[in-house]
Amino acid sequence: MSTTTGTPGHEAACPGGARHARETTDRLLRAATRSGAHLIAEAALLVQGWAVLADPIAGAVYSTPAAAAADGVHAAADPREHPYCLQRPAAGAVLVLAPGPTVPPEQAARVATSTAALLEVRGQRAAELRGEQMRLHTTLVRLLLAGHTAAVADTLGGSRLTHVTVYRLTGADVPTAHQVLWRAVRPSLAPHADACTLLGRLDGELVVAELHRGGDDGRVLRLVSRVSERHHLLAGMAGPLPLAEMPTAHSAAAAARHSATPDRRIVPADAVGTSRLAPLLPAAPYARWAGSVRRPLTPAHQHLLLVWLRTGSKPRAAAALGLSAGTVRARIRELSRLLRADLEDATVQAHLLLVLRAPASADPDESEHGDWGSARLEALPAGILDTEAVRAWAQGLVGGLEPHLRIALACWLNHHARTAPAAAELHVHRTTLSNWLAQCAERLAQNLGDATVRAEVHLALRATRTGPDDPSALPRRGGRTYRRL
């Protein structure tokens, strides 16, 4: 019988022939030299069924036909539910083949093994080039942060890429997560694309910058979320913002990351500091007071203060802003003089966060009339917290705390969430205070590690205070113990 190269029906009829095996290998080799997608397509043709390369993070990397992608991913996730499929590990992913009913098992197994081996070879070659590509990505991210947006945009697509969304991820497994995310995103620097994703390692953290035209389809967000869960990372997200505001997005993402927890591993910057109190305040006096206090501040001042308040410390703010801790301390001292307030005071910081989150006054000159021109951070406008809505909010937040928990929490907040000095003032052991704070977090159902949450809890305690939350009033019964009331 004559042989026709590439005819699946004849291959099925002669599964054990040496010529048939050689032809199969040659076809797969030719496809592999073109692309991974062509290799998967050729494998599907040879088994007269479908073929999918499934990645645990990205899902279906290649699929022939496209409609088989979901089946391939499900088969890779649960092989026992798909016994008819052949599976082979390949280049960090799983090759899944579903042979047609007329294809002999030996032929299907040969195709699966050869395809997986070729995918491994392609993966090794890609890994050899990956280091250089990763360094290029890191350089482009640094150029964006340095303000060279026009040069980077021209390299990647000119005026088509106008906005950026930034993710900043930290954790012990960042190097592995970088490799996994790289394979999942499959970043390309091809010019004139509608979107481009840059992945860079800067100072031990992973920075993902997605450049696009004002909006994205959520694909990168989904991948970052999966990688964060799989590798136990914490992430902050900021954007979309105009490309020229890349430094702002970069620092805002770091501020958001400080609010992330194992239960909520990726936090958008616009969700950080979202106030439940601000919408309850009387709109007119709140906006006028905030506008008066905010008048001396430039946008750069406001951004620095927001990052500082949201991260909860000057070293963290410095890392987020790409500045030295000394520079941040000096600038905050200057802003203290500019605002004529002690910005190290916990109450002042809570008020400042309200100022920075307040809507602009309807009348820009309104704050210059009357007493608003002399508004101070130390004091809120008279009666602004003395409304039924605010009292109900505050009571709902902290009203259920027992006296010793309330006093301990207030003292800890006054010490800027530092346990050691608060425990010393309370005359209790640090472990005791830590246990009490854990109880507070549980009963309030709040993340006390979030600086903006702490600011609102501080204001709620003040709004519901019926007497001094004084450490000396802590119920005790001899020595350093306390008595539950």
C-alpha cells in the first residue's frame, strides 16, 4: 500500500510502522519551529481530536479548537473525571489531548509524548531568553518612574498607550511568582498593540505595569489575583491613571498593599481609605472646613500626606514614594509648620485624613469668608460629629467594646499603633495588650492593621466617649491584672 505523508487516515491504519512514526515526528517538528500554537494545532490534527496546553494560572495557553479550552482546563485540574484524555507535563503546564475514537492508543500516546518533549524544548529556549527580556522590562519600568513616559510610549506603541494600571506585589515567593506570572501573561513589546504589560523586579518586589488606552479587560488583574493566592503574596493596585502619572500610581499601589491581608490579598488604591464617616458629615461645613485647611497644600503635598497616612509610617511611605526616610520626615516637618499643627498627634492625623478625602467646596472662595479662613486641624467644626447619623455610626462601630478593651484600644491608637509604649502606659504585658487588640479586631470586624481604619476607629471612640478613656481608669485587681466589669 502506498504512503501519503500527513494523511491521518493512513497513519491510523499503520500505527506501528517506522515510516509513520517518522512522519509524525517530522510534522510536529515543523510545527514546533513556527510557534507553540502551531504545535498544539498539529497535535490535535494527528490525534483527530482536540489538544489544549493548560496553565494552572493562565488557564488555556493554546487550544485547538478554541472551543475545547474549557474542557482542557477542567481535564488538567481533575484528570480522574476525564479518563479518555491523555495528559503530559510540559514546560510548567499540562498538555491535554483528546484522541478521536478511530485513533489507536499507541499513536495517540506517541503524539502526546513527542508534543510534550517539543514544548519542553521550546520552554528551555524561552527560559534562555527570558532573563534578558526581564531585565529589559525592569529598565522600562524604571524609565516610566523616572518620568520618561514619552520615550517608553514611543517604543511600545506611540500615542495608542495613554494610561497605566500598576500592581505591586511582595512576599517570600516573589522570584517564583515572577516566573509564573511571566509565563501566564506572555508579555510582548510589539509596537502598536492595544495593550502592553511590563513586569519588573524592583527592590525585592514585583511591579506589574499594564499600559493601555484608558481601560483594560481585567485579564491581568485576574492573573495577578491567582498568582497572589497561589504564592501567598500581598498586592496593591492603582489605576487606570494617565501614563504621565505613573509615579503616583506606583506609590498609591504600595499604600494600598499595606491594607492587604491573607483574606484579601489584592487591594485597589481607591478602596483604601474609603470612608464610612465622611458621607455622614454635614456636607457644607465639612467641605468648607476641609477646603480652608487644604488651601496651602499643593497636589504633591496632598499625595505625600495621603501615602504617609495610608501606609501608617514614614519608612513605609518613603518606600512607596521612592524617597529616603529622611526626606519624608523633613517634608512632613515642613507640612506641620505649613498647616500649623502637630502631625504626630493621632487625632490630628485622623482629622487630616478627613480633610484629604473631603469633596471640593461648591464655592472655591467660600472658605475665605467668616471664620473658615482660620480653620485648624486640631478641631473639627462645631457639632459636625454631633449628629444622629454620626452617633449611630460610631455606636455601631465601637459601642459593643468592654471597658478594658475600649481603654486599651484608645491608648494604643494614641501611641500610633505601637504596642510597647501603649502597654507601658497601661501597665500590662505586651502579650496581654496584643491579645486584647486581637479581641478588638474580632469584635469590631475591622482590620486594625489598616491605618485608615485606625483613624476612623479613633474618631468613633471620641464620638462615643462618655468619660475619659484614661489608662488609669483600667479596671484592676492587684499587680498588673485587671478585673472584668
